[in-house]
Amino acid sequence: MKTALFLLCLWCTQAWAQQPPNWFTVLGDRVDPSLNTIEVDPAPLETSDAGRVMSIRVSRSTQRTSWDGVPYRSYTARVLFNCTEGKAYYLALTFYNQPLWTGVSHKTSTYTRDNPRPMLFLDVEPNPTQRIIKAACI
């Protein structure tokens, strides 16, 4: 009986740990690949006095190229929200050729404090950058 209970608890713990993020759609529609869609997982991955690290994902309405020359249609990212500065910086980006984070990712880029990449959402109207930073830092 104890073994069965232990296995049930172990299974529940693993199932809980594998739950997908609870994405909040800031802009767009997570099922329409023709729109710019930006989503945030409101559960912080890390927190500190200066801010927090959170997951975001972005699907662009058209093919784009990153600062580093990586073609993509969508990406997921870990973002450092620096609440003291009121800015956000990408820590890691995982790129997809397909919209809406489908298919196999083809490139992951990581960044350091010495080589920051600001979260800006260029060419997105209305641009939600400041709204996301403000919400993340509340």
C-alpha cells in the first residue's frame, strides 16, 4: 500500500512539474498565424530585488530576421525584466521557422550582460513593450 501511494505521489509530482506555462495573450491570437502574437507566462522563473526572469513567446505575421541574422517566424524566450531600469533583456531565444511555435526549433541563442539584447518588438503596433515591463514589475 505504501509503495502504491509513493508511486502515485511521484507520478503527481512529475505531472505537476510538466504542466505547460499558463500563457497570457498580450497581443494577437494564439491560433491565427497571420497576426503578430505576443504571450507572457505570468509565473516568474526567478525573482530578485532588481526584477525577475519570465518566459515569453512571440509569433510574427511575416518572416523576420534576428539581430544575429537568424531567420524566424516565431520564438520563445527567457527575459530578464530589470524593474530598476524599467527595461527588459533577452537571456535566451529559441527560434522556429513556422508561426505559432510549431515544428522543430532550428536555433537557440543565449545572451549575457556583456552582450544584451533588449526586448523591443520592432514594427509591432501597438507596441506592448512598456506595458509588459510594467506588468512584470508590479
